[in-house]
Amino acid sequence: MKPITLMRTSSVFLAGALLLAVVAGAQQVRQKAQQSAKPRASAYDPNRDMVLEGTVLKYTENSSVPPLGAHVTVETSSGPVDVHLGDARFLKFNKFTLTEGGSVK
């Protein structure tokens, strides 16, 4: 074999081996990330749902405090509670309204 052909062949094999090593490493990293993925603390958890009963103190359609969206402050027997209601457009679409002083459950 000529030296130039040998160098080209060696370069192709080296590039192929390097590509395979990178792909295999990326798959291992992805598998580890999937295994160690934990649900976010702020993710919705139906086990944390609760029922509140009280009087509406304040309704804010577009809160600047996270989580963004509609908020209502409800006066309960144990004190005021801030409740995030989600996107105000969804509430309007479903004809959901709240008024200050109104009772909610």
C-alpha cells in the first residue's frame, strides 16, 4: 500500500472509532439522566390537593408573583391563603368568576 493511502485509511478508521465512542458516551449520559430524573417540587401532585372553604378577600387576574396567572386570596378559618388558579383566559373561557366577599369552596 502506498503511504498516502495508508494514512487516509487509518484516518477514516480513527474517525469512525471516535464517532462510535462519542455516540456510546452520549447514550450512557442520557440513560443516567433518565434514571436520576426526579419530579420537580413545583410539579402538580394530586396527593397535595386540598379543599378550602372561606371568603374571597382579593382576586388578581394577572399576578406578578410566581406562579404567574390568576390568584385568589381566601380567608379561611385558619387565616388567609393565596391560591394559584392558573391562566385567567382558561377561567374566562369556562365562565368562572370570583368576586370579593363571595363564598368559595
